[in-house]
Amino acid sequence: MRYYPEHMPADFPVILFYKYVAIDDPAAFAAAQRECCGALGLKGRILIATEGINGTLAGPRAAMDEYVAALRADERFANIEIKVSAGDPQTFPKLAIKVRSEIVTLGVGPLPPDLDNHLSPEDWKRTLEEDPDVVLVDVRNRYESAAGKFANAIACDIEHFRELPDYVEQLADFKDKKVLMYCTGGIRCEKASALFRRKGFTNVFQLHGGIVTYQEQFGNEHWLGECFVFDQRMTVRVDEALVPIGRCAHSDQPTNRFVNCLHDPCHVLFLLAEETERENADTRLCPECLASGLTSATADYKGSPARTVTESSATR
């Protein structure tokens, strides 16, 4: 069985998949998934809850084919959609399969996902081109939008998806507008769409399959920059007609390089150009931490001068 596009270099595929479906015993299902993935040598992350499954895995093509066949053999996942990109053995360092209360954390209690307002990539593209009054909303985290987004999209100023319920109030002026929302693979939109409707938005649609599915069909049309992914690759791109938008948080130089803030209590992800870091090692601190007066000598991180002094004092 082939589930990857013909044009995709899939010798070591990375698959992205999810489905909202009732799972009565998440712990038992997680154990079965752990056994299956371990036997096949797959690495990645899978979250399982009573509301469904959310996963991304990497591995050799033959092993991945076997995994997808086994997953679809379960009638609950017979029609699960598999999104594919190219990876390598370093894409994920390990396998982590966990049981959670939600497969994507929104934190607003029971909220059945919206399943009836999807736009196909074709309809999405047509709407962007024919309806100038549509409001385009990126419901991903701010650092994801910093790497790439649809042209003219509103990027939600959130660090985590669970912050979206509070942020929605800032979009109240668009409640009566036609709102098109998108995320990486679609899973966040199904919850975000339901949230927006609960908040009083009357005309909400979501991109079916997310950015990944859209780019499989239309590449970078209406898209700027790269697509952030939650693995060692950090971003992936469709090179044809690429319009880069990633900018170093300190120097505004073009870059697609993400780093975590050096200060462990912060550890926020931000874009940092290599040249900027070479010129000033303190730029490994995010702009907020740097503006607070922290330096690479005073920041708290493993091996830092500040922590070494503190640890030495504690052992005396």
C-alpha cells in the first residue's frame, strides 16, 4: 500500500495523522501502540485520549507502510488521513507515546470538534482569490507564524494553543465576517473552529488537512515562508517561488533558524541568525530576557557561570 504522494522522496517518511474518535481505554491502546511502534523501530510522538489520537512518526518506508496498514486495520481508523513529508533518522530522537486528557490542549472543557465546515484546498484557494473581504486567521503559535503563513493572515499572538480562548476576544470585530482559519495539519482548527462558534463567530471555515495538504497540491501559492514542524527539522519548505519571511528577533536578518532562549526559566523559541549569534553570544537570550539585563554569564542554564557558582555554594 502506498499512502505517500508520487513526488515525495519517501525513503524515510515522516507521517502526521490524527482523528477525533472515541477510545474507551486510552491506556490499553497506548500500550498497544507502544509495542507496535517499538517493534517497527519508529520514532516520534503519539498522544492518545478518550477523544482520539494525534501522532507524528518517522521511520524507514517499509516499517511505516506496515504501521499505517496496522492502524487502518482498526475500524476506528480505517479512513484516517496520513500526511507525509521527507525525514531522516535524526528527525526524532526517541519514541514517546502518552495518554492525555486532550489530544491537543485547549483547556475549555468538553468541546466537540467541528467536522462540517471544512474547505478543500481547491475551495480554500478559490475563496482567497475571489473573496477580498474574507478574514484569514492563523491559529498556530506565534513562533510558527513567524516562520511562515498565508499572505494577509492574522497571526494569533499566543505562545501555546491553550492561550487561544483568551486571545479570541481580540478578534471580536470579525464575528460577523467570513473567517477562514488554518493550522499545520488540521487538528487544532477542528477545536478552534468550535471555540470561535461558541464565542459568537457566525461564519467560520477551516482548511481541510491544513497547510501540509494545501502545499501538496498548490505549493507556495498564497503562502509566505516555511512551515514550522515539531521535530528536529524545525521548518520544511516548498522551494518553488518561495517568499522567505523569517527574521532574526535581534537583527532582523533573514533566517529560518530557531533556537530556545538560553535562560532555562524562559526557554522560549525564537528566530536567531547564525551571524548574529557569532557576533554576540548574548543573543542566545530572547529579546525580552536580554532587555531585562540578563547575559550569557548571568542567565540560568546548564553549565552557566551563574548556576555553577550556585551549585558550588550548595555543596559546601
